[in-house]
Amino acid sequence: MPVLVVDEQTYDEVVGTAQVPVLVDVTARWCPPCRAMEPVLEELAAEVAGALLVVSADADDAPDVALRLGVMSFPTLVVLVAGEERARFVGARGPGRLREDLRPFLPTPSQTTTTTVATTVASSSAAARPWTDGGVPG
């Protein structure tokens, strides 16, 4: 499952209907550390599909999302469980550090996940779209 780009119209539906924890990447096109995070988040999204939904909101395109989450710096990653913030990470991080930060929100290898993100997103009428132009939202 790719990173889904959400905006002010799709954020509530995508995040609100998720049956798994959601990692919200609040980013900006003009932010070099944000661009550096794109391949890390794409790789993570593929690895944790079904256990964690990874979404991205560009603060310039979705200022209300950034405001609601209280984002002051980019990139900011917010983990939501059942719509409530459980963790926040500010600044770029490599894949190893990000996986370590997210470990409390992911099932252990011995656990199985019965709900898939594809089902969650497919049941949503939101117009969330995957990054399609080399990882750059927009």
C-alpha cells in the first residue's frame, strides 16, 4: 500500500475510518528534509501495509490539517490510534530510527493482523490518492 495523500476534504474520512493506527506525515513541498523522508515513508508503507496506514498531508495544500494537529515544524509525523494522538516525531529520520519509533504501534512478528488497510481504504469514498510522480505529493 503506498503512502496516501490526503487533503482537508479527505483527511477526516481516511483517518476516521482506519481500523489500524495511522501515521500522518505533515510535510511541505519546499522542505528538503520532507523530500528526504518520502522514500523512507514509501518503503515503510509497503512493509507495514495492513498494520499501519501511512498518509501524507502537505501543509500548503491542507493548512487546516496542519493546524488541527498543531504542527509547527516540518516534517512532523503524528501517530493516531482510534483518532487520538499517541506519538509525535519532529524532523527527518532514517528508516531504522523510524521503525524503532513506531515499534509500539506495530504488531510483533508473531501476531497476525486480520484487518487490512486495503479494505479500510476501499470502503472509504474519500479521494485519497497515492503519490504517483516519483514520491512527490501533489
